[in-house]
Amino acid sequence: MSLIDARTASAEIDWAAHRHNLTEIAALVDPAIVMAVVKADGYGHGLVAAAASARAAGVPWIGVAVAGEALTLRAAGDTGPLMCWLYGPEEDFTALVAAGVDLSISSMGELRRISAAAATLDITARVHLKIDSGLSRNGCPATDWAALCTAAAADPGLEVIGVWTHLAAAEHPDHPSVRAQLVAFERAHAVARSHGLTPIRHVANSAAALILPQARYEMVRVGIAGYGVDPDEDVAAQAGIELRPVMTLRASLIAVKTIPAGQGVSYGHTWAPEQDTTIALVPLGYADGLMRAAGNRSSVTVNGRQVPIVGRVCMDQCVVDLGPGSTDRVGDEAIVFGSGGRPVNEFAADCGTIGYEMVTRIGPRVQRIVRP
Ligand SMILES: Cc1ncc(COP(=O)(O)O)c(C=O)c1O
């Protein structure tokens, strides 16, 4: 439920832009195919809608992190290839296997539990073996890999669809970890093949899909770039593709007033104007995803110009300095990021974070306005 009137503040979601981005990326990586990653509520854009948009763009695979996301998509009617990769210690795999969700396996424990779920249901579970090639996050250590392949190959309840891994620094192709991880991955793939497995390979996130052709293999897993956010500073430009922002965060100015020079603004009076000026109240605060760190550090776009966020950002609101003699009025729009404003990565950088964090942290009070 959204509690802020959409005319007051909203996150507008442009699904045509999402389809455009995914279509561009699919053409770039061809003949590799795309898995659109829609975890974390479609990176804050809406889980079910993001998956539907990806399918409409012709993307064959959908990827999510947790079981609830996969089952929500199945309940919403998504029947296509769908992969899930992060589990709790008590995860009940039965529902996932029954729903035909492809499951990642990083350990013998996961393999046994998924195999048991398949046996209970008397069906085959579709699985992707994950090697930890050097991210040191999820994935099977190289030392245990051969045993995992042996067990997977011998288990009639498991169909090994893929072998996969995740990169630590794909946005920096010269980073030494990239080469080391690809070498480790290819070694793991060779071991899998030596066990008679013939899996597809998938390694690349957005950055790798865009600028690391040798990591594309048969499939790439694209999250952030689909939402029109550059994975890093100029990755999209290097790839020669145009990404369109899918999310635009905006709010109306709900109060405009003049304050005298020296008048402190917001909690703690961390800012005061040097001359008489006009300030405006923007009804978005840190509870809505407008980072507290933005205070005295970032800006929003009002009537085509950048105006600074002054003083501390509060839970529900923040203040911007429109400047002396401003003619902006109540009801005019402040664009935090997106179409008509700055790229989300610029706003995020001001706040010491990244676009990924901004778009996934827009609070539930902010209504998503959907443009199909
Ligand atoms: C395993 C895995 N693959 C792919 C992605 C997509 O990454 P990106 O949003 O950078 O494209 C993620 C996102 O964090 C991930 O965790």
C-alpha cells in the first residue's frame, strides 16, 4: 500500500524503457541469451511487473534470489524458465521443485535436500551447480567441486541445467580477479563435463554482459542495466548502448517561502543561507529512500535547474534552496533522479552510495506510477 498521494510524491516506472534496455542488451550479447534479474522487488520497480516486462521483451530467463520471490512469480502466472539461488538453513525445497523453479546448488547439503524434495515429489529437480570462483560469497569451494559433480551426475532426481558463478569486479575488466575467476570457472566447467554433465554456463552480471564478451558464455544475468542504471561510471558508453532510466523519483514542492540570511534550516541547523533566499519543502525523506546523506551534499532538479538539498534530510521531508528571487511555486516538481533529472548514479554518488541501493530502497509509502 502506498500512503503518499501519487500527486505529492511518486516513483514513476517506465516499462517501455525496461523493454528497450533489455532488447538492446539482448542484441549486444547475442548469441548468448539473457536472464533478467528481478530480485529485491524487481530492484525496487515491482517484482511481478519486472518479470512480465522482461518476458514481453522476449527475455527467456528470469532470475531471483529467494524462494518467496520465485513462488510469487509462479503464483502470478509466470511459467517460463525461472532460477532462484539463495536459501535459508530450513528452506523447504518441495514447493520450489514442484513449481518447476531452477535451483542453484552450492553445497552437498543443498544437493541432498533438493534431491530429497525431488524424490518426495517423484519428479526431477532442475539445478545449476555454482562454483565459488573467487568472490568468496556463495558457491562451492573448488576443493569440493568434483565431489559435488559426482553426486549430481549420479542422482537421477537431478537434471543439471547449468554451471555458474558470479564475478567480484566485472565493471573493471583489468582487475586481476576477473581473469582468475574465469580461469577457475572454466576449470570447474571442464570437471563437470568430465563427469558427463553438459550444462549451459552463466557468469556475467550487467557489467560483464556489457563489456566483458569472454564472460558471456551461453547466458548472461542482467539486473541493473535492464533498469536503465549504468553498472558503473561509463560501462554502457563503453558498450555503445543507450540505457533509458526506468524509475523516476519525483515530488511536488509543498511549501515555498523566503527566509532571511543566517536562518538555520532543518534539524541541527546544519545550513543557513548567506543571503535572503527562497526555500521549498519536498515531501520525501529518508523513510522514503531519499538518503539522509543527501543533506548539504546533493541536489534535485526543479524547473530544469539543479537546486541543493539544504540542512538535514528528515524522515518524511527535506528542504531545497531555490535561490534568491526564485519564481518556483508550490506544486512545481522536484525530480530526485530519472527522466528529466539526473541519473540515479549521480545522486547516489553524492550520498556515498550506488544506484543499486537508491532504486531498491524507495520506501513503501511512495506510490509507483506505472507507464506500461
Ligand atoms: C548472482 C547474481 N547474478 C546476477 C546479478 C545481477 O547483477 P547486476 O544487477 O549487476 O546485473 C546479481 C545481482 O546482485 C546476482 O546476485
